Amino acid sequence: MGVFSFEIVREYLPFFLKGAMVTVGASLAGILIGSILGLFMGIGRISKSWWIRYPFIWYINAFRGTPLFVQILLIHFGLIPLIMESVNPLVSLIVTLSLNATAYIAEIFRAGIQSIDRGQMEAARSLGMTHVQAMRHVILPQAFKRMIPPLGNEFIVLLKDSSLGAIIAAPELMYWGRAAQGQYYRVWEPYLTVAIIYLILTLSLTYLLNYIERRLDTA
Amino acid sequence: MIKVERLKKSFGDLEVLKEINVEIKPQEVVVVIGPSGSGKSTFLRCLNLLESITGGKVMIKDQDLTAKGTNINQVRTNVGMVFQQFNLFPHKTVLENIMMSPMKVRKWQRKQAEEKGLALLRKVGLYEKAHVYPDSLSGGQKQRVAIARALAMEPEIMLFDEPTSALDPEMVGEVLEVMKELAKEGMTMVVVTHEMGFAKEVGDRVLFMDGGYIVEENVPIELFEHPKEERTKAFLSKVL
């Protein structure tokens, strides 16, 4: 065990940065796809018809109640080979993150929608709006504002959890950390560097989110 | 204008409306009074089907609300409602609150909706508040905006669900003034209220409800001065 070798860090830095881009890209894709699917699932989750509600509730239960690690393996080695001819770890990672985020975001949307006073829906309906119009023009605009903090939180969690992609060799940040570790049998240099890069990413995100929240507050 | 036949409403095992029969003529102002829990708000909310009905019939202009083919959204455009808690849309300005449903439901052009909105704001005395958000208004102002918002759909019937109950006492008057004005213009109104003064002055008829029934109904002066039923007497002795 020698002193901390900056040589290793320097050699792997381009790969770490490339990996960080993949990490950001995959989490961003996950949060975007998860938000779109999560919106529909969150609304379906509170549907009055049980045959719409129950599949969504069980989807949410399944994805929140099992480890992301297990989901990645099941999707990469099980689900994706069933539906695609060639298997790409990055695709598997994005699919897993999206499906997982969908479950959490559906709950964020549900909570956001249900936090709006029911008098708002009643007022909108009493004016002749349909349920869909009332949702679109009255409920959701108010709910979205309340969803921003938990959505930001989910984004941060997703960004960190994307490191599990290393296990299926998706070339994200942690993958390159493990690669460096495997080449030099060193622990501190690769893992500490990777940790610091994750920290920079999540802190930047936190500041960005705080900024957005402040802007929305004054708007 | 409104015809209610054998209306029943239950929440689970709780029977809130046992049997309501009433007919309301065009331009009539009907005031509904009664102790809390008597079902008067539920009754009002059944008139535009904000509450689904358990039995019986509600007809608005000869249209059975629960009949197959009835478009309830269509009916509601003709039945304005004002709530105890105002229920203004906090993310929209006062004017936008009023313009929203004419534009989204009636598909009016922005300009037409804006003119209508400003005219209504002038009518309720809040023209200068057009571009502020509801947050910055007092309770009385909020309720006047809510009335303007309902009127923007040009309804023939207005329902008022305890419109002054959430207001500070000094603001009750300004809201009642607007309602009196409406009554004078010939609006058909059903008003659930604890304002007995308003009932006497503006009401054409008063319904006294208790225990899910209309116990007694009469012109205000008769009902207040010479109540026939024991329950009416007991209630009036407490509130007058």
C-alpha cells in the first residue's frame, strides 16, 4: 500500500468523466420516462374503477417492494432478451431506472393530486368542466408545483442508484471505478474519485432544484 | 325550473336525505335553513349532482339529471354554484378565474371572455382587482369573485352553499348585497344560509329542513312569525 496515486486518477479521469455523462444521461432518461409513465399511473392509481386501479397498485407494489439490484438483473438477463435480439446493458439500465422511477413518481403524482383540496375539483365541475378539463386546467397545475421537491429527491436517488448498472457492465461512472480497481488492485484512488464525482453531481442537482423552487415560489 | 321528487341520499349506512319533494319556479329565491346535519348542503349539492343521488329524481328544466342520455356537464353550465370555502383557483388571477370556464367549456374567444369577466367584476365591485391573485383578497372579496365566476357561464339558476359562513362578520354584508342584486334581476336562486335576515328580506320561500326531510315550508314572514311545526319553533327560538 503506497501513498494515494494521482497517476491512476489522472489515467482514468477521461473514463470517469465519460462514465459520469452516461450516469447523468441514464438518470435523466429514467426521470423523464418515469415522469410521463408515472403521471398516467398516478392518475390511474386513484381511478374509481378497480380494474384500472389494481394493476397499477400492484405494479407500484412490485417495483417499490423489491430491490433495484434484483430488478436490474431480472430485466437485463430476463426481460430484455425476451423482447430484443441484441442485449445492450445501457438500454437495460435505462429501462430498469425508468420502470423503477415510474412506480415512485406515480406515488408522487398521486400524493400531489390528492393534496389539492377537493373543493377545487368541485368548483371546476360545477362550472361545467369535464373531469379531464378540471384535472388539466385546475388540479394538475397546482399539484405540479407541490411535486417539484419530491421529484427532485427522486432524481437524486435515481442518479445514485444508477451505479448498480455496473453489475451488468453498463458503462456508467461506477463501471469505470470498478474497471480501475480491477486493473490496479487499488481501493482508494478509483472509489474515492468516483464518490467525489457522484457528490459533485448530486450537490449540483440539489442547488439547481433549490433554485427552481425559489423561482416557483416567487412566481 | 327545478323539480325534486322523492330524493334520497345515503353515505354508506347513513341516510342523509330521506325523502325530499320540492318544486322551484323560475325567478324564485328559495332559502334553505335548518340545524347542522339536517342535510341542507347535501340537498343543494344533489341539485347539480356534485353528490350522486341514491334514489328519486332531480329535474332541471324538465331534464332528468340521472336519466341515461343526460349530459351533466351541459346541465351544470346552466346551474352556477357558490361554495362556503370560495374554492377560487389560487394559481390563476381573479380575471383568469372568471374567464377559464367560458373559454374551456363554452369555447369563447379570449377577448369575449375578458370583456365578460371585466363586466362581471365591475358588477361585484372588484374591477380594480382583475389582475391580482385570490390570495391577496379578503374573504368577502373572494366570495364576490366566486359569484362572478359562476355568473360568467350565464346560468339561469344559482346555488349558494352557506356563502357567508366562512366570512368575518364585517364582510357578510357586501356578499349579501351582491346576492340581493341578483335576486332583483330575476335569478332563480337556492340559498343555504344561516342569515335569517337575508331569508326574510330576499327569500320568496323558506324551506326548513331537519333529519333529512323538509319539515316545513312557507313564505318567510309566515314561517318566521307563525311556524307550525314543533321542530321549526325549537330551531327558530335558538337562532332568532
